Amino acid sequence: QVQLVESGGGLVQPGGSLRLSCAASGRTFSTYAYGMDWFRQAPGKEREFVATINWNTESTRYAEFVKGRFTISRDNAKNTVYLQMNSLKPEDTAVYYCAARAAGDRYWGQGTQVTVSS
């Protein structure tokens, strides 16, 4: 199985920055890792895709609403994915979830709260 440990969430003012981290562990991920993703979910809304990175090619893809503001990256040696969030807006407020894709499955972290407010 895959275990995910997230960190970096918190309260930030509009225009500020946060860096989320998600460390994956487990034999399944180490052997069959395909990619890692970030999703987010605001109260009363559906969970939405934010960004993804291919674990092998490092190719990335972003939701339109974060392009130019968020950057996803990974450190293969540490099995860790990062989400650098700049120019944060109140509408970015949500629980952010790390997800690992390995062996045909998606594994979810517990989520970390990001609140953007003045």
C-alpha cells in the first residue's frame, strides 16, 4: 500500500504563498509509482483537480485556474511531491489532498487545510 504524509497548509493572506509537501511511502509506491496529484475541495463543492506530475517523465499538467500561480514538482529520491502556491486568492481556500497513483490505484492523503483570508 501507499501511505501519504502531508504538510504545509495553514492560514495566509491574499497574495501570499504556501508550499505544500506530500511524502509517499510503501512498497507499492516505490515499485509501481506512476504519478502524484493535488486536488482540493471547498465546503459544499466537489473535489477538483489542481495539478499532476508524472513520476518518471516529470511532465506536468495544471487546472486552468492555477496556471501561472501554482507549481508542482517532485523529488523522486524522497518520494515527495510539492505544490508551491503563489498569489493566493480567497477562492483558493479549500482542503488540499495529495494523491499518489501507483499500481493502477489512487491513494489519498488525509488533506491539509489552506485558508486564504485577510
